[in-house]
Amino acid sequence: MPIVPGLKAQASYRVDTLSLADQWGGEAHALASPIMIIFIEQTCMKATDHLLDPSLMTVGYYFEIKHLQPTPPEWEVTVDAELIRSDGRMMTYKVSVRDAAGVVGEGLHTRCAVERDGFHERLAQRRASAALVEQ
């Protein structure tokens, strides 16, 4: 199956203690924005990554996300992702996040398909270059 606009995924996530902003330095005892973005990334990967060649994986590239409403602890959020653009290695998804009371987040997320081995090689090179700088 080709990776074409219209592919969709949906996933639900529980807002546990580690998902709360006050666990990450914020004051809000509610779903943290970075955790919401993790949920978005996971759902977007669910929509398309299984269709990639096994030598490829996707990485987050761009986020245009609005966090509109707080979600209390122990609630569930559901993320809907739809691929709206596929341009070479870049895949852009329209996303929405909702809880029992309605929409809590929405926006766009772009992922980039990269060679799995090449990515890990570049990561090792960055580690090595940082080690040289520290000496």
C-alpha cells in the first residue's frame, strides 16, 4: 500500500502521573504539552510507518500544535491523525486531540522518513565530535 494522503490512525492514551505538567517543572496538574506531542507523534507513526521499507524510519521534523484546554489526571485523550501531504520523504498530518469534554489540541505535524542505519551513524558521529570538543 502506498503512502498517500488520506491515511488515518487513531489512538487513545491515559493521562498518568508522568504525563502531568507539574511533574516536568510546570505548575499545572494537567496533561503537559510535550506529552501531548509525544501522543501525536506515536499516532502519526501508527498511520504510516508500517508502510515504509524496513530500512526506513520516521523522525519528527515540524510541529504546529495548539494546546487549547487542560486535561485532568487519569482521563483518557484520543488522538486522530490524517496524512494530508506526502512529498518525498516528508509526511504532514492534520491532528486533533480530544478528551471526554471535547477538543484539547489540534494542528499539523510533519515527519521525515530517514534511513535507519544512516540516522544511527550520524548520531554516533555527533557523539564522537562532542567528545573531541570536550577534550
